[in-house]
Amino acid sequence: MKQLHTIAQCKQWIEAAKASGQTIGFVPTMGYLHEGHLALVNAAKQENDLVIMSIFVNPTQFGPGEDYEVYPRDENRDLALAKKVGVDVVFTPTVDEMYPKETTIQIVPGAQKNVLCGKSRPTHFDGVLQVILKLFNIVTPTTAYFGMKDAQQLAIIETFMEAFNFSTTIRRVPTIREEDGLAKSSRNVHLTEIERLEAPAIYKALQSGQALFRKTKNTAQTIETVRQQIETHTSGKIDYVELLAYPQLTPIDAHTTEVIIATAVHFAHTRLIDNIILQIEDEEHVSNDDE
């Protein structure tokens, strides 16, 4: 396994790989790898000749007072895990390498960023698209792999790719969970012992919401059920519970075929997100009413 530190090194490797006709699967990460990241690698290995992973904690997607400085980092551990699962190249640029000079050019997502996490993190997805554009221009992958836990991010990236005619294919990979249902996340290490015991209640609440929505097709009742269960079974503070059409992230209507039930919950030292995505049959009626 190679470790590349500079953009020039990465581009040189990519050019050689493509010159020999090999396909490239790309797994962008912020490091502190867990089974969710490794599932992305496994998917990439199945569909490509070579797999490249980036490890870069991107400062532009963190707002003031967020956890950029304390975001978990362990490069040696990450490199060992990447090698173990068969990554061919790990790209580990510094902040100065990725952002050598300030720019006034901005990439601003559309209405998709005004709900869910974007509502309380107004500049977050600007930074996500900035780094994704840079990474895709550097790596020019055949296919890129993203986990469904970050569903809003994935929806915005898919929209970005389609709107600007990127040649890279985006693959969705299901959320990887602990045995008790908690979504795997690098931020889980910041949970206290009590919070870790409480945290699986988030997914259980989403499952209850899914069952209720399948039965009633009532948005408001579903949201209230999820909210009540999280408030009852955790000490976390709810940022949001929403039910929207996916990947549009708009209110559901008669034409909606796929919906997301999503939540974010603040604990003392970290913020957890989770979601469930489900299909709606064409003949089913969907209600936004409180009845």
C-alpha cells in the first residue's frame, strides 16, 4: 500500500493507473476509520481494479465552535486498517496542501442544505462540496463510495454530480451499525458510558417511526413519535426530527416514492445523526396532516 502526501504525487499515480486501463474506486474519509469506512472499501474493491482512500479532516466544513480541533485523529491506526482491507493508495494531504491560498470563490448548495443538518450548520455543506470538488479533480475516480448515514451529504453530492456532468459514478453504501443498532461513527468515542448506553434508542425511535409511517402514512404523527421516544429514552437534546422526500429533501407529496426519516441529537460532547430511508408504493396515500 502506498501513502501519498501531495496532490502532484496523487495525480501522477492516477495518470499511471488510467494509462494502464485500470478503474479507480475512491473512498473519501476524514479518518479515524471504523467498520462503516471499511464497508465502503469492500464495495469499491468489488467493482474496481484499484482503490484509493483519502484521509483529510476538512476544516472548511466545520463552523465556529464545532469540533474540528477535537475531531478524533489516529493516522497510524488508519493506515494499518486501510492496508489490512486492501486499499491500494491512501492520500493524506495537509491543510496547506489542500488550501495553499485563500479563495473568494464559493460553492453554495441549493435548497437541499436548508433542512436537516444544514439548518443548524449553515456553512457545512459549502465546505463539503468545496473539498469534494477538489478531491474529485485530483483523483478523477471511476466510482466514489459514500455511506447512507450521512444521507443529506450524499443527496447534495449526488445532485452536484448530476448538475455539473461529472463522469464519476456515485455509489450508496448502507449504514453500518453496532450490534445494538447505533450507527458507526468516528464521533462515538466522545460519548460517555451512560450516553453510549442511551444512544441506541435513536435508531429504535427511527424504527418505530418507520413502522408508524408504513401503517398511517402520516408525517406529523411519525415525527412526533420519533421525537417522544428520543426524549424519553436519552438525555440528548434533539436538533431535529424530519421526514422528507429523498433525495430531493423536500416535503413529501403524492409523487414521492422514497422518504427519509432523519434525526440529529446533541449529547454533552458530540452530536449524533441517523436516518432510515424507505420506499413508498405508488398507490399509497401520504399525509402531512396532524390527524
